[in-house]
Amino acid sequence: MPELPEVETVARSLGPELVGRCVVAVTVRERRLRGGVARSFAARLTGRRIDGLARRGKYVLATLDDGRIWLVHLGMTGRLTLGPGPGAPARHDHVVVRLDDGRAVTYNDARRFGRMAVIEPAALDAETGAGLDPLGPAFTPAALFALARHRRASIKALLMDQRRVAGLGNIYGNEILFRAGVHPGRRAGRLSRAECGRIVEATRAVLGEAIRRGGSSISDYRDGLGRTGWFQLDHRVYDRAGEPCRRCGTPIRQRSIVGRSSFYCPRCQR
Ligand SMILES: [Zn+2]
């Protein structure tokens, strides 16, 4: 499932190609994505120029010349890919957006948990939620400490709760807590200020490295130009149960925390 570094990589790979281009045609083949693709979607996007492309949480946001926002969430298996003009549609190609240079952006999503909409700027907070962006200036040790205080949930669950921190999922939740030396099952409300500081620092480090490596290609993730990411080769704990910790050699353990597999080193993470 694409998380922040993968979505950031998609936005960065598509930005230079899409900004300044106009949309000349939109084909919607499948409306049954998350929330449904609105009947007005194609009409709202056709004829518009793309003025900017950015990421917020796990959303790709394209600013249009009429001020509206074309919003894409990749869900579990979504891929937003720029390619040469429209050929024969592949299986699960649900939306095709043709550009004025003849190329086309295709949204492919086998499991259809993704979202595709053109919204008013005022609706953005309601769509994306108000969770802190972990690469934004507001994600500070003090802010994380305040979010964690009095919470009985585990720190892993807190980091993955999109209403509080937007963009992290299971891969990066595990990797960040290893880097910070904090056990994923620790109760959030019991963390010290120093531990929150280490988690914030580890978050920036892990996400920064992952973006530089083009994200993690675990199953079918590709960037906006169809390229795989390589950060999966640098995972320290995710999906490494039984393998030696790269820091101390202790076998990595796996345990279910709030329904998701947590991977951790019992010696390095307290
Ligand atoms: Zn270790």
C-alpha cells in the first residue's frame, strides 16, 4: 500500500511533466472507486490547465487554473502513470486523462480502494483530514508529545492514525520506531518528551531516505513514470521476522498490534 514516500515520489515524478499542461479529454471507465467518481468529474477536469502538483498526507493534489483541486488517493493498489497517448486500455485502467501534448495519465487500481475527485479548495480539509504531515513544520517533538499524552493506544497505532498523523502506514511505522529505538507496543501516553523527539527525528530520516530511493516497491507500486522504488532493500525490520537485526544481530520479532503486523528488535527497541 503506498505511503507518504511513495505518494511523494509519484507527485515529484509527475510534477515537471504535468504542470503547465492542459487536459483535453477525460475517460472514466469505472466509477466504483472509494466514494465513487462523480458524474461531474470529467467535465470539471476537461479544458483545465494544471498549475501545480503536490502531496498532502497520502493524497496527490493537482491545482487547476480555475482554483479547484484534482485529488487522487492511490488506496491499496492505485497507480497514476504518465504514458504516450491512449492505446488499448489495460485491465483495471479506470480513468484516463489526456493532455494537450498527446500524452495521457492513466489511473489503474486493481482493488479500487483509491479516490479520484475534483473538489473546491474549501472542501480539502474535509477530504484529506486534519492529521499532521510528518514532513511538515508542525510535526515537532512537542506536537507529537501533545498528541500522545493520555492516549492508551500504542505509539504504532498513533503514528498510523491518519486523523492525527497523515501519510504513515505499516511499513514506515515499523521502520521509524526501529530507528527511534522505541518498541511499537509502547503505550503512547507513557512516552517521554525525549522519546517523542527521537521519533520525530527518525521520521524525518526514514522518510527522507525512502523518498531519495523512490519509495518501497513491495507489490505493484511504481512512480508516475512507471519506475520501481528501491527502499525495500533498506528496510531494517519490516517483513524481516526471524532475520538478524542489522544493528545487534538479535532475530527480528513479529507481533500483531491493532491488527497489523509489527516487526521490531526486542533488544534495540524498548
Ligand atoms: Zn537490534
